[in-house]
Amino acid sequence: MFKLIVLFLFLIILASLGSSLFFLIRDKGKTTRPVKALTLRISASIALFVLLIAGYFAGLIQPHGLYPDRPSAVQSGELSE
């Protein structure tokens, strides 16, 4: 369920970005529709960021490195003094 909410917010961000570009070209800057669409994009981006942070602290998502199968240098002791 968490991944679906993240995907939904990401799709809202992309749709809002596309619609603001469309309104900017179509209305030639005479209306406030592009500003409203970009405001929606910023709001959705902030909501997505907060949701990801909350998901991390709630344990719903776990970070991984670039190479999740290989232990990091800190864990293997390569960086010990």
C-alpha cells in the first residue's frame, strides 16, 4: 500500500508538471493556470518527501547502498584506523 501511495504521488507530480507546461504554452502567460499547476506539483513533492521520511522512520522502507550484496567498507573494517 505504501508503494502505491508513493507511485500515485509521483504520477501526480509528473502530470502537474506536464499540465503546467501545456497551460503555459496554450495561454501564453495570460492566466494563472500554470502557477496553480506548479503549486500543486510543489505541494505533492513536499507530501512525497514527508511520506518517504515517515516511511523510513516507521520501518516501512529500508535504504540500501549501490551494491546491496556487498558489505560496506565501514562494516567490513576497511576504514578502521
